Amino acid sequence: MKAAFIERPGPPDVIVYDRIPKPQLDPSQVLVKVSAVSVNPIDTYIRAGAVPFDLPKPYILGCDLAGTVEETGSAVVRFKRGDRVWGSNQGLFGRQGTYAEYAAVDECWLYPLPEQVDEVEAAALALVAITAHIGTVYKAQVRSGDTVFVHGGSGGVGLCAIQMAKILGATVIASAGSEEKAQLCRQYGADRVIQYRVDDLDATLKRQVPEGVDVWWELLREPDLEQIVSHMALHGRILLIAGRDAKPLFPVGPFYTRDLSLFGYAMFNTSAEEQRKSAAEINRWLARRRLKAHIGRQMSLAEAAAAHQLQEENTLQKAGTLSGKIVLVP
């Protein structure tokens, strides 16, 4: 089979696209014929060696996938040949990734794909939708009447967070860096959008939500905790999922005297059972067309190195040339 893999960590050009053997199944695994995968920042961190997992050699990149069951191991009970599936959490903790024509995936990390949803959309949503669901539903427990601020709303997680908060009955304010990205946030449900390169974010938030926001989704890599805490309502909840190397000052007094909560988490630390619960609700929303993906670029799997370059330019260098997900198709 053809796959995009690395023999050693390094820059995007260490990615090789070539033939390697089709994977052999363990009893608990499902062989998926891959229709689409997506590119996530974590994929680029692992490839670069910034996240020091022990990697098999060769190591196939990629967390997300959608496709069709080709074969099942002897212990698999939830799926059969021909089923359409999607999943995430691959390429981590020694597991092989998904940038290939076929992937062997433990049954516990796969979910049925609703009939109305195509594989490209499912692959684009996999990691970002589960991440947004864990934060919105389980960590922050967003409820009807809350005001949610999504700082960096036009990315993959941000657009999912906007949609999920609206489904749950919240008022959503998002920030964006351009009118194009602001319009995208509105298209996906944001009630108001602050263009942080044009508007004074602090003054605008104070004016729009003088009582403070209930939930702050921080999606930027350099969070300003003093700024965040200053805009929080009593009993507010803050979500941090980015800024691996950031070391911001922490305003202890304003934080605890407002009874605030701070949640930091990485999706891949969440158990298979917890992620399966998230996937079940995501499937219900997908089937009802209440949740949709924004695909910024669709490319061939053979272009994996170029896709990683594009992702890094936007994640690390803030190029601003990408909004939404990169999807690779074998």
C-alpha cells in the first residue's frame, strides 16, 4: 500500500510517500480502507520531534481517518466488512497513524459514520470535534443562557466550539483576524465577532458583556491570563488547549475571588470510553446537519509534506493563509 511516513523526526521534507506492507491485524483491530485523513498541529509536532513519543519505524503519520471496513480481527464485535467508519487518536503512544491507503485501528477508537455524512467531512471533524466536545460539554459544561467567548474562532476547534455552544443554547462571541475569518465565524453560528486586528478587544468585550463571559475558549498559542481573567463572570470557566511552550503570568487574586475554574487538557489523554461518548453525540448532530466541517484545503496524500508545511506556517508562523482543516485523500 502507499503511505506517508517518516524514518526519523525532522522538517516536512523528511516525509516519504512510498509503498510499505499493508498492516496485519491484531484480534481487536479493524482494517480500514482509508478514504480521507486530516492534518492536525499534533501531527506536525510529532513529525518534528517536539512531542517525544516512541515511534515505530517506519512511522506512519496522522491521527484522523474516515473510510470503510475491509477486514476485522477475531475479537471485533462492533463492526463488519463494508461498514463506514471514522475515528481519531491514532499515531500516538506507539500506534501507527492514518496517512495510508489502509490503517489497522483498535476497535475502541472507531465510530460508525452516519449515512448522510461523507468521509471527507468526517475526517475533517474527527479530532477537532471530539476536542471541542470534551471542552464544551464535559469540562466547561456549557448550558443555555451562558455567554461563551471563542478566542480564535476560525480554526478547526474554534468553529466546532462555536457550533456546539450554539446547539447548547449559549450566546457566542468569537474573535477573528480578518473580515473573511469573521464572516466564517458568523456563518458557523457566532452571534458577534470581534476583529482583533481592527477592534480593541478588551474595550469591545467590556462594552458587549459588562457582566463578564461565562466560558472563555482560549485557542491562541500565547494566552494572556491576566486579560482572560479580567473578562470572566463569577463562576466562569476557562479552557486552555494550546500554548505548549507558553508561560504567562497568572493573576491569582482575581482568579480565586471570582470562583473561576481553569481546565487544561489534551484530547489524546482522554479514555476511549469518554471519546466514544463524545463521538455518539457528534454523530447525532452530524446526522441532523447541526454540525459541519470547514475544509480549508483538500490535497492528495502524496502531498503530505506540502500539507505539513502549510499547517506549520499557519500554526507556528501565523501566516494567516489557512482557515479550517487540511484534508488528504489517498
